[in-house]
Amino acid sequence: MKKTGIVCILLSLLICLAACSGGSPEGKTTTAVTEPVKPTLPTAVTETAPALTEPTEIVLTEASAESLTEPPTTEPPTTEPEPEEDPERQAFYETFRELDPEKTDEWLLSHDMLQNGYSRIYVNKSGIRDAGLDLYTKQGHRVVAIDVPNGILIIRTKLNGSNTVMAIAKKPGRLHLRPAAHLGSYGERIASIAQRNRGVLAMTGSCFNDPGGNGNGGTIEGYCMCDGTSYGSPMGWSFSRFELLESNWAIVTRASGPANASTTDCVEFMPALIINGVKQSPGAWTGSEPRAAIGQNSYKDILMVVVEGRYRDSPGCAVNLIADLMLKYGGVNAVNVDGGTTAIMWYRGQILNRCSNPNTPGGRYLPNAWVYR
């Protein structure tokens, strides 16, 4: 009886276990029992010193370089002040605008011409036999005289292969037409008229009565005004008049009526070369002859031109070539004046051109002359 009860108790326990696993003892499957996997132990860690390498050069970009510099200060950077323009030099090149500053400075320094400053420059190689200076204008013509105290620049060139001299006078208020001392009886040579009137520069003025080429310059042809005093009578509408006004501007008008109310000095001849900046027709004046002309440019500079003529090496030229020359220097108004043996220019005691008559190197007796004092 006791064994049977023990068996019954064991069976009851088995039934209970089967019920707890969700299956009957007959349908129970058994899971293979395996040994638990032993955990893998971590590999022992050993410290290894890193290999020593060369330091890498750091290349600074513009941005990184700026970040490494000291912060900017509030004070502005110190710069060298620009040298101030020499007022004398500035005035010189504003007046003598025909000269290239760089080339002229080089020439002046090489010839020790600046010892007394720009305002005292004076060099004169304008004589007939002088070679001139190794200095040229911007227009390409040889300079033969620079006279800063009197505001005069003189150049030489060739027109139609003929010797040509042009004076550029910077102070038009110094220019007047001066009569011969005994006008009405006989004339006076240009050097005498200039020196008697304290002139530094002079050239041909009015034409005169010259029967058979034997006139003595005492009788003026046409009308002229000498520093406000009138002489003669107008030549007529086919001639032109060059009038210098109180304002120091010059105009070209017909030689038929009275002079402008503000005119101080004037001469008449033909043809007009330039009027208000426009070149005029030369008409019949196209032959190769000794020539003389007077004009003015847009800066009020007076332009005086004389061309040698009737020489084998200098035959003369047509008047239109003089107009072209004046236009290169800014000419706005100009007139051809009496040429031939009266075409003469004088500067500081010497004649600058050969008279077309070799027997009268000082030129003929003239009724008047343009004198720049």
C-alpha cells in the first residue's frame, strides 16, 4: 500500500510538469542540452609608442596668414608725401606748351639751364648762322631760342625746302605797330624801329608805295593803326585787315570799313590765311616767294612767320604752307603781309633771315614794323 501511494504521487508530479510545459507526456519533445559557450576573454592590450615622423610644414594661405598677424592698429599707415609741383616749373610748361616736359627737363639739366630757376631761362641760338638747339617742339620743329622773361619761343623749319623762322610771343599786350620816325618822307630799317621803341622782337608791317622797286618806305599803302593812331586809308574789300584789340585778341576783317572800336593796332594786306580757325583759300598767292605773315592762336600767343626766298637753296613758298604751320600751333586768325625784300624778322639785335636782296642784308626801309617790347 505504501509503495502504491508513492508511485501515485510521482505520477501526479509528472502530469503537473507536463501540463505546465503545454504538452502531454506523449507529445513532449526534448531539447538537446549543450554545454554553455565560454565567453571570449579580451586580448591583452599593450601600449605601443607611436613612430616619430618629421613635422609637416604648415602652408599659410592668405586668409590663414592674416589670422596669424597682429591685429591692425587704429593709426593710418605712414606713407611718404608726394613731392609738391614746383610752381615755376608748372608755370613754364603752361606757357611754353609747345615743349615736352620730360625731354625739355632732360635738355635743361644737361645744359645747366636751371641754376636760376625756370623763370630765368634764356638761351638764344637763333642767328642765321646758328645751328639752333638740339631740342624740338612737340610739333617736331627745332627750337632756336627760349626767352622766358620776355615770353618768346623761336623755332626753325622748312616750308617748300625754304628756310623758315617762326616766333611765338606769349604776351600779346607787348605788341604794337610802330611807325618809322619820318613816316611821310622816308622809312626806317626794322632794327632801327625796334631799338628806338625798346623792342626785343620785330617783323614787317604794312606795305608801301614802291614805284619800280625804288620806294623809300615813306608812303604807306592802305590803312594802319599804330597804338591808337591811324594812318592812310583802307585798301578795299578784296584785302584783309589784321586787327589787335584792347582785349589782346586779334581778328581778321575786310579792309573796307573803319577798324573795330577797341582796335589798338592793325595792318592790311592779302590774302587772309586763317579766319576763326578755318584755313582760307590762298587765291593766286601760290608761287614760291619770300613770305611774311602774322597771326594769333587760341591762347592769344602772337605767331610771326618769315620765309626766305629767291635763293637757290631757299626759293620761298606759297602762303597756304604758312597757314598749315600756324594751324599746327593752334592758329585761329592770320594774314599774309608784305613779303619779297621786306620780309624781315629781327630779335635781340640780329636779323633772323636772309633778305631776298643780298645787297640789303638789314632789309629795306619800312613805313612801320610790328614791335614786341
